[in-house]
Amino acid sequence: MTTTDFAAMTGLELMRWVQTERPTDIPSIGRLLGMRFDEVDHGRIVISLDTRPDFANPLGTVHGGIAATLLDSAMGCAVHTTLPAGTG
């Protein structure tokens, strides 16, 4: 487990830490789906993932839940980049 003090980081610092460290020892939806933080700036984040067969709906396209989760993560993380340390 990591010993990084997340409460001492601003939201932007935390998102940049995730971008550079790509932690695998912390359970998260990002780890589960293989999300990557491609760009991290104040108020803006670009997240991507590689689709795989398990992400398909019965029609063979990406399930809407995967798209919604990616959107939810991007929006939440973008807002988080604007927060001071110790705020969630």
C-alpha cells in the first residue's frame, strides 16, 4: 500500500500524481477499467481507455455504462483539479 498523504495534496496535485504514478495497489474504477489520465490541467482532464470484448453490449458495441462511467470519471476529476488540499 502507498504511503502518499493524499489529504496534503491539492486536487490538481492528486490528479497529476495518478497520471504519473498509475497506482496499481489502490482499488478504483480506473484501475478496473484500465483508464489513463492523458492530460491533467486546472479544471480539465482527458481520460482514455482501451475497449475490450467484456465492455460490449449484446449488439457488440461499447456498453453505455462504460461510456457513462468514463464521462462521470472525467467530470468528477476535472472538478477535483480545482479543489484545495484536504477537500473532497
